[in-house]
Amino acid sequence: MQAAQRITPCLWFDDQAEEAVKFYAAIFRNSKVVNVARYGEAGREVHGKPAGTVMTVAFELDGQAFTALNGGPMFKFNEAISFQVNCETQADVDYYWDKLSEGGDKQAQQCGWLKDKYGVSWQVVPRVLLEMIQDPDSQKSQRAMEAMLKMKKIDIQALKRAYAG
């Protein structure tokens, strides 16, 4: 029996939690809605939400547990927190980049980072990039880093060319 996940990220939305979860679950394989909790009359003076509206959605993306909360407009996402999507191939990079950035902030995209249509930041990262920039050969790692800094969506072949010199 697998141990329960100890830490679960909670994403605070104004009122789009259920919509956002459907968007993410359609992108990532092995994803599902686990539970939907709704606001009741209790605490209405605090939360201000009509009884029966979605409060939280427990969900999994690729087996990783998350919670989405409809908490109101007082907090917004920013780039200080992001989710990394580790990719093996250029096809994976292209798929996740295209799907997650659909309807998002095109200006926020740099170095494999993107902001989706809900304001959540993602890093679509090929594993080979991490290997290159961690190479003990500083000339190779610096060439890879310089190439990556010029990219929005990461291009694995261009990285490999730069890395090789």
C-alpha cells in the first residue's frame, strides 16, 4: 500500500476552480477529479459564496494530488510559484507548451516558462536541459545556458547544437 502524499499544493482561484481542473486534467495523462466539496450556509458571512457552489476540488495530475479552491478575488497567482513539467522529447515539450499556454499570457513566456489562462506559471523543461546546465564542463554548460536564455519554448536540438559548440 502506497503512503499518502504528505504535501498537496492548493491553487486559489476566484471562482474558476472546477473549470481549471477540467482544463488541466484534459492535458495530463493519469489525471482525475477525486472529490468536489461545495459551500453551505455555514460561514457565508465569511466566504460570501452561495450555498451549493464549488468550494474545493481535490484532483490528481499525472498521479500528483492537488486541491483547487474557489476562495474569491483577493489573491492572484504569480511567477514566484510554478510547476515544472519534465519532458523526455521535443514532442512532449511541444505538447505541454501548446496545451498549457492555450489562452494564456503570451508575454510571460521565456526560458521554458509560461503562464496559463488562469495565471498559473509552468516550466516545460526537457530533462536533457538540466543535464547540460549541470555539466562540470563549464564551457558546455554555459553554451547551453546562453542558448536557453534566448528561447521561449525550449528547442532540444538547438540546445544540443549550442552545448556541442
